[in-house]
Amino acid sequence: MRNILIIFLAAVALAGCDKQRDLYGISSPLLEIEGDWRFSLGIAEMRDATAMLYKDDGTSGKWLFREPNVVRPKVSRGEYDVLVFNGLMFSEQETNLDAVFFRNTDKAETFEAVAMPGTPNSRLVRSEGEYIASNDMEVFTSADGMISVEGERVFYIIYRNGERVSTNGGDHVEDELYLTPLARSYWCQIIVHLTNPSNALSAAGSFRGFAGSAFAFSGLPSHFDVTHQLRLNDLQITKAGTRGDPDDEEEGTVRTPWFVTFGPPLDVPARRYTFDLTVWLRDGQTMSKEFEVSREEIERIIERITEYRNGEMTTPPVIVLEFCMELPENLSGGSISVDDWGDDELITVPIRRP
């Protein structure tokens, strides 16, 4: 009799449940971060990029872009410093950027992009402890911003009357942040105007004084100075001399390949910038000369970089430095050459000049 009563009560309960309750989940807030890379790299879409979020409680997180220009990290309530930059940072030393690594990435204000060491030229003088920077760096570009996130979690329905109506997890975009990354490193070339250039066999030089890194959050070059060792090639005769006429000298130019540099620190125009040029002559001798970049020229470069940072220029500035050197008169003809370039072979790089 007791078992019959239990079965009867269970049947009544089941008969009353002709509808199931709705089932809800909790939605996580997302911060949608979108970058516009046209003003730094001249491209409309960027997938190889990274976003770093630094929260006011000292925590940080890293997200890699999975779709063009946009990343959507989960966030909670708080104040965030946001940094986006080109390149996928798997670790500080491991990125997909050419010849660039990072250091001190645990804080926004110390996050630094650094030039990897380059291969020293054995024919050029190198002082003890001198840092030879790679000339094969890729242009580094970044942008920063700050945002206050409410971090509100909201309920969303998963099942309605027993039927599933949501499959995407219900996460919602609560805030949006648009950033325009700017270049923090720049294309550079050194041109040397030579008198009697045919008397030279090869030429190389060491350029000293430009920064070897930049702080990604502020975009400012550091005070860490490096040396770029460069070969010069691409002889162009601009004026053919008249044989036997000492007053009609041959003139021409040689130049370095285009290379990427972080440029001069913007707050120390009085810093010394030098280019030590060595030319190997056809008679087996060498000529060396140290050139110093004038303060006026450095201030002009700093002014153009500042204009770009302030939005007064739509493309990054290109740095070109020019020097002059007179070689002994050569009456035997010939032309300038260089040793085998190997991996440093001159490659034509398309440059959009300001």
C-alpha cells in the first residue's frame, strides 16, 4: 500500500511539470580594442599585433590579435592602461618582428622595444662595450590609451522552455577603445658626397649616437645609444672630371642601404652624433674621417618626428644624413666597389617619403 502511494505522488508531480524552467548564465564583459595602422605602416589590416592590458591593481595580461585590427579581452571593473603594437610577442625574447626584442614588459611605463645586436664589421674600429645594433630591424609601431571599465556582469538566457537559444557563451562588449599606432623607429640612409670617387675601392662607416630602443607606452626613444656599422655602395658619378685638369675634379656619391633606427632621443638635442667613415683606396692606403652631425640637423630631425607624433604628418619621417669627403686625385680610372655583401646585400625598399 505504501509503495502504491509513492508511485501515485510521483506521477502527479511529473504530470504538473509540462514546462521546464529557463536556464541563465552570467555574461563576461569584453573590452573591444581596435587599431588603425595606416598612419604607421600604411596598411589597412593588421593581424600580427599584440595588446597588453595593465590594471590599476598591478595585474597585466596579453592578447594576440586573432582578426584584422581587433582584439576583445575579457575585463573586470577597474582602470586600465592599454598598449597595442605590431608583432606577436610570445615572450620578451621571442617575437615575429625582425631583429626586435622586448624587455621590462611587466609595467606599462617600462615596456621597451630594443634593437637586437648586429654583426660587427671586422674592418672597423669598435670600442670596448660598444653595442652594435642590427641594421635589419623591422619598423616598430605602437599606441597607448587609458580606459575605466565598469565590468558589469549580466545574465543571459541559455535555455528557454527547455530549448537552447544561446551557443556563443553570451559574452558582451561593454567598452570600446580606438587606437592609432605610430612608428617608433624610422627608415634612415647615409649619403657621402665624394671628390675623386674613382680612387676608392670600398667604404664603410660607424654611425654613433642614435637610440637603441624606445619605450612603447610613451613612444619616446631611450637614452641607450648604439652604433650602426654600415657598408657604402651604389656609386653614382654626378660630375665627370676632365683628365689632367686639376680644377675639374670628378664628383660622385656612395650611400648605405636603407636601415631602421629609433632615431635621436627627443629631449637631448645637444647629444653628440658622429659618423666615422673609412675608405680603402686603390693604392692600398686608407683614409678615415670623423663627421659630426650638426645640432641644427638633429633639431630638424627631432622637429619632424615631433610633428608626426602630434598628428601634423600622416606618414613617418624618413631620415637622410649627408656628408662630404675629398679623396686624392685618381688619373688611372676605375670605380668604387665593396667586398662581397653576403646577407647584407643591398635590397631596394619602397619608401613613402613625407
